[in-house]
Amino acid sequence: MLVSAVVIAAILITTALAYSIDWLAEYIPYEYEKNIAQSFESKSDERNLVDDYLQQLADNLTRHMDMPEGMEITVHYVNQDIVNAMATLGGHIFIYRGLLEKLPHENALVMLLGHEIGHIKLRHPIKGLGKGIIISLVLAALLGQSSDVASGLLTDTSTLTMLSFSREQEEHADLEGLHATQNYFQHTKGADDLFKVLLHEHDEKGIYVPQIMSSHPDTQYRITLINQLVSDYQWPTGGVLHPIPETITTRLTSDKKTD
């Protein structure tokens, strides 16, 4: 009876923890998370002109985003013809050439960076890990185990770049990005062009995933939502659209030819 009681108690505790992932994630110190993701730091020696440009833009942007103390962002340029960007553990953001070269101006890029920084600010990457990993990391942190030991749970670097965010988290990140765009430029003109690019990609490739079937909100819905938010907050929609520097677009073109 004692063994059975212990087993039942363990099952109940584990179940309770599994349903409290977002709450539990707040107990994983950000420094602990950064140490787990230290495998990304090796990329810093390979940084180039585009990395530096994106990093400077992100650094300027975070000053307008009320970031938690000690939270740092590192942006990585990925020279691949993929229309994608992602935020992952330890404040790391990956922006792919395939998406960068399709952005019509810097305003859309600021919206993109603001969105990805928003994920990190709200601790979405750590919340996006599997329940079992989260519980193990929380226990390791509470028991005082080093992050080196805990990082053994994430032996494959690809695990860190394949986190899934809920539709609600994506919408919250959109709002963070929109706030950042408004605070940075003092207007929101061009913010929705990011999603128009994504919508065009979907239409061009003949890919459509209904919102209810996707972890990301439907792209047209996101355009409607951010325009509604702009209206609700009464933010200016008129302003200057800033071009992406010619040195950067030239480098993107060069990278594409040699890819």
C-alpha cells in the first residue's frame, strides 16, 4: 500500500507539473538557459557584415522593448535560401537569407526582429521545450545542479532550433514586435509588410494551412490583427520607410550567387 501510494503521488505530481509548464519555466534562471545554449556561441567567430548589421539593429531595438535585466540578444545570419527566422534558447535569433532578401525595407525587418525578440523577452523558447525536458531542467535548477549537467538533455543542437510556439504566443510576439516598431520609428508604417511577404510566399508556392491546423496564426488573420491593434492604440500609420542599406543587399546578392 505504501509503494502504491508513492507511485500514485508521483503520477499526480508529474501530471500537475506537466500542466504548469509556463509557470515552471519562470523558475529557470535566464543565465541557466544561456549556459545550456552556449553551443551557439561558437558561431560568433564566423560573423560577417550582415551579422553585424542585424546585431546593431537588434541592440538599438531592445532599448525600446523594456527587456528584463540581464537578458541579451544575439542575432545570427544564416546564408541559406530559406524564408524563415526563429528565436531559440539563450537569446539567440536566426535570420535566413531567403527571408532577408524578400523584405522590402528596414521597417519590415524591425517588425521581424521585434517579433523574435518578443519571443525571447516572454521566455517562449524555454516554454516551448517538451514537458519532460522542462520538468528535468526545473528540478536540476532547484537542486543546484550545474547547467552543464542539464544540457545533456539537449545533446543535439537542432533541438534548440526546432521549438514550437503556440498561436497565442505568436500573437503576443506580434504585439511585442508592433510595440517595438512604433517605439523605434514613432509610427507603424510598413510593419504589416512583413506578413504580406509571408502571405505572398504561401500563395506563390500554393501552400495554405488553415489557422486551426497550424501552430502559427493564419497570415491574413495576423495582418488584420495588427492593423486592428494599430487602430486601437491610435498609433500613426504614416511615416518614412527606411531602405535596407545597399551594402547589406549587395552582400545578400553575392551570398545567393555563391550558395
